[in-house]
Amino acid sequence: MVFEPDIPVSASHIYIFTSNPKRYISEVEVFERTPSDFALCYPRCIDIDIKENYYLDTVSVFTDEKGYFHYTVYTSMDGRDFTYLGRKNNNESCNAATGDVFCADGREARIIRVYMEYNSLSAEANITNLTFTGRKSNTPVVNAPEIEVSDFNLIGECTDDM
């Protein structure tokens, strides 16, 4: 069995990586990770609550300067309903001085979400910093509404044949 480079193959909670596409399974190193190690792996949503509502002019996302990242940025007023702001899906490294800058055009928001989708150097999905420019809107902060689940009845019975 030949593996693609840097693509993990799941075997229960054991993952196998190889950086050489010509390696066979007998030539790769195997290591075990605990489930908590994968909390930082992509895909991963990172929500930054800026505590008050702002009219945002720009949002700058900073990632490691080595390699490149793909991610999508969203904004929200309540933490439940998000609106697309922009996406970084090129293979350019992050600008160390400015980060990756997204124009928000005065959009009102309290929460900025970065949905990390890819890291060219590892399975980890971290941002090193997030900054924004704008001004306080002074509108009241709205929390995420409660989720309401209506009661339901099972139709029929479950059997082992299902």
C-alpha cells in the first residue's frame, strides 16, 4: 500500500504520516495521539468575542509565517448567526507586519469567527493573533437565543434489522 504525502490514514486512534510518496507502510513511523491532541487540528472554528458591538472596518488574521493556511472569516452579533466576511485560500504565507487583512466596510459585529481549513505544514490549526479596526456601535449586546427542541414521538419501533 502506497500513501500520499502528508495525508494521515486513520486506524482507530492511531494515525500514520509519511512525507515521502514512495514509502510503503512498513517504512513509516507510527505514533499515537490522544483525543485531546486533535482539538487543535483543522477543521476548527476559533471564535473571538470582542465583548461589545463594533462597526468593523478591517479584520486582520495572523498565522504562522512558515507555510500557508486556508481559512474563512465570519462575523456575528449573537454567536449563533454568522455572516461570511472573506476567505484566504491562496498558497501565500501570512504577512508578518499586517496579517491577512479583510475589509469589513463598517459591518456591525461582536464575534469574529475564523474557520481554519488547512495548514500546509501540519494538521494543527492555530492563529497567532487577530486584530480589527473600527468603532464601538453602542448597540446592546445580544446573546445567542436559546435552542428550542420540540418533543417528538418515534414512529414504529427500532429493530436489529434497521
